[in-house]
Amino acid sequence: MSRPDPFMPDPTHQAPSVPISLPPRLPIRQLPAEVAERIAAGEVIERPASVVKELVENALDAGAREIRVEIRDGGLRLIRVSDDGQGIPEEDLERACARHSTSKIVRVEDLEHLQTLGFRGEALASIAAVSELTLLSRPIESEERGQEEPAAWITVRGGELVQRGHRARPHGTTVTVRELFYNVPARLKFMRSARSEAGQILQLLNHYAAGYPSVRFNLSIEEQSLLQTSGSGDLAIALAELYRLPLAELLIPIEVTDEEGIRIFGYVGNRVLAQPNRQHVMLFINGRPVQVRALQEALEAGYRPLLAKGRHPLLVLHLQLPAQEVDANVHPAKTEVRLRRERELATLLTRSVRAVLERSPALPAESTWPGPPSVYQPRLPGPRRRGLRVLEAGEHYRGEGSLPTPAEVLAALRPLAQLQQAVILAEAPDGSLYLIDQHRAHERILYEYLRGQSAGAGSEGAENLAARLLLEPVVLELKGWQAELLEQRLPILASLGLDCEHFGGHSFLVRSVPEGIGDSEQLAAHLRELVEIALEDSEDWKDHLLIGLACRSALRRGRILSQGEQQDLLHRLAQTAAPAVCPHGSPVLLHYSRAFLSEKFEW
């Protein structure tokens, strides 16, 4: 008799029943108004900066020409926003603090033709639900009629009207918010330090001041004025006031209007202003500061080949579109929008920014950027230039070793030696010292050559990039989908000088490469990688291919260069649009000024 398998269940065995515990069935109820209001407030008011944003936008919609913001304890203890806009009549004050009350839209159709920043009618109600809010206002009509009517005010705490009265005030509105989140302790736990919250408010006001140069902005944090603009109406002047920039040297204007009536205007900072984060990349659509992922990526595609890896420009761009092209009713915070022609806009942004930066010199002589003010001002490390006080702001100090270099200086460099058969050591006429990575320098030269030659390649009537036949064609085996995609892109590859042909099945034969890149022993070994780049599912695959071609064909470490070859490389580098960085964004050179060397060696 066979033994039963111990791992098989016994059909005669009855498992003990386990009682299932169900939670009690609760009836569905409509939330009390107080609970619903706090939940809704959390969608609009996430932190003190959210309050400032909503109040500043209300002031701008009211036609204010001066906006003053006062902050205490990071905005949790006090936020006060005052403006000289149209004001609110006394009979509308209480209604203004009620949910879904607004003067900006009436019908659903109005959402397709928004001309204001606000339109939901939720801001004041959401703020009043989680704080003590005092709304003081006097309409401009009372002054125009010469009436001596005082301003009216109401105080709402936790959504309940608690007080009202009158006091003197010129036309406009003042909103005072105290004890933010006093009745939402869970939200208070997630607040950062007062310094961090105030920093976000400062950054927010920087954006609005750049977006509305005709408005005078003043921000006071802990009774210290940290931001003040004149409201001149000139964007360049506003940026100078915000960032303390030498305008003629560091800001490049941009103005583009396409055949569809889309207008792009603003300023792109010179490459010396490149920063380690996107904090100073500001994009406005019809006056609204927005975050559109596709447009942010388009901007990056425009400046990525021209800036060092991990660096981002100071950039303020305004896009003017027909109102029906923009859907701002996407998120309660109204920072996200949908665009009907997002792809066309992205392409236009990339081309416009790249064209401007390519005309930008690497570094104006003796220019520095003290940077915008910060909430708290730590002392910076590093040397102080004679006659210049290093402003103790929160910028990232740029050391002597990473400054970009003007093309005229590069052209005048005198090679001294070749270090490790990889780096050219050169002296400038002013006695400063430069170290130039020969591979990255050659890579930049080749990339710009290939890009220039391929600009018209592939279009009707244009000549293809000159090609050089390989002595031994290379056979590549691809997967089915790769072969199908490569087949579609063969004409473009041929126009770039990379001649491939179908060799049966999923095989392709590579016969030539662009002539201008010269001979390279490594090129044949890298052809598979280049073809893989050509198979990228990206609109930038063509540019990535040019970068790949340049990288794999540039001078390598270990190549000995004569002094004449070194001089020729430096002259050719000086003629490029972005000599300070390779196409991947890595630095090409290091610079040590004569003053720096004298200090270190005590000359």
C-alpha cells in the first residue's frame, strides 16, 4: 500500500472554518460644509507660497500697478498683500470670501477665452477656511467721484464671519492672513522651516516681477526688504533690478513671431549665467507663469548642447497665444495648462533659444553675477576681486577653474606643452593659464562642422554631406523592428554622409561615414552604437547622431600633437559657438587668471 503524499491535501480532512470579520456598514452621508471646505482648501492652499500666489494674482487681475507683500515666520504667522487696484465694493466683500464667487467668468464658454489669471472663485474662500483672513478694500469709483467714503473690512476665521468695520485707506485692497493652518494641524506638520517657506515666496515674487515689469513689487520678510522693482515696464530693467545684471553684456533679447501669430519675446541670459538648477527658467503663457513639461524639455533641447552638463540658463520667455489655444482649467493651482499646438510651440522654442545662445559670447570681459538676493545671506568662500565686494547672496559661487572663455582670447592663446598626451597647456596674452582637453575641443569642432554641413542636407535641391568610403564595409545585424525603422531613416542617414544599405533579412551594410570627421581607427568599431543612436525614439535623434559621430571621431588621449597642431586646434575651437563645453555638456577648458596664480604662488 502506497503512502499518501504528505504535500498533497487530504480529501477526507475538513479544514476548520475561519470567521470573516467585516467592518460595520456605514451610511453614505454628505460631508458637513466645514469638512468639505477644509478638504477643498487643501487642493488650492498647500503652503504659504500658495496664499501669496493667489493674492498676487487677484491683485494683478484688479489692474494693480503696485503690489506690496509682507511676510512673518515664513508666512505662517502673517501674510499681508496690499495693492492699488480697482478695489471691491463693501456689499461684495462677504460674497468675495464665499466659495465659487468671482467676477471673472459667468458662463462655461468663458473658460475658452480667459483673460485673467484667476477664474475659479476659490482663493479667498480656501484661505479663509484655514486661517484668519481680513479683507480691507476701497473701490476706485469712490475716489473718482470725490466721495469721502472710508474703506470697508471684514474678518473671516475658519470660514466664519467674525467681525466687520470701516477705516481709512486709498483705493485698492489689502488682504491680511494670520495663523495659517491653525485648524489643520496635520498640514502644519508638513511645513518646512520659516527660512525655506520664505525662500519659496521670494522665488515666486521673482517670477511675477519678471512676468509683469510694469508693476512695482515690494517684498518684505521679517521687516527686511528683499525685493523691490520700479515698475518701469521694461523687462530688461526689471531683470536688472531682480538679478543685478550688467544688461549690455549678459542679457540677449529674443523676439519671434510665426505665421500663425504666435509671439515669443523675452530675454535669455548669457552662458556665464548658467545655474545648477531650473529655478531661473521662467515661462509665461499669456501672462500666466506655467509648467508645461513638453515646453520645458523643448527649452532644454535648445540650450543643452551649448551649456555644461547639469547647467541651466537664466531665461525669461513670454508666449502670447490666442486665448482659445490654452486650457488653464487643468489643476486647482493653475500652473499647469494644456495647449492645442504643443508640438509646434516646442519646436519653435527649441530653435529660438538655440539660435540666441549660439550668438552669445562665452563670457564678457571681467563680468560677474552677484545673483539674486536670498532670504538668509551666508558668507561665500573664495577670493574677492579687488575693488569689488562679493555680494553675500545665495548664489553658487563660480570658482576660477570653470569660467567660460571669450573666443578672442582662445584665438590668441600660445601653446606651451601637452600634458599626458591629452591636455594642451596654453598661455593667454594677459599671463593667465588655460588647460584645454584636446578630445573635447576636437569633439566640439567636429560637431559644429557636421551640424553646419547637415543643416540643409536632405531637403530638396540641397547637397548631401560629403561621405568617405570605408575600406571594409561593416555588416550589422538588427532586430525586426530596428530594421524596419532604419529602413525609413536611410535617406536622412545618407544625407548626413552615413551610407547604409539593406543587405538582406535584418542585415545592413555600412559603406561610408561623413568625410569631414577624418580618419579614425575606432570608427568602424563604433558603427553599431551610431546606428543604435539613429534608432532612438526621439525627435532629436539626428542631433544625437551628429554628437555621436563627433565623439567617436575626435582626437583621443594618447595622440601626440605638434605645437602647430595644438595652435590649429585652438584657432578652430575659437571659431565655434560654444567653445567652453563639448556637445555632451562637459567642460572643454579650465582657466586660472594671473591674479589667482600670483596669489597662490606669492609672485
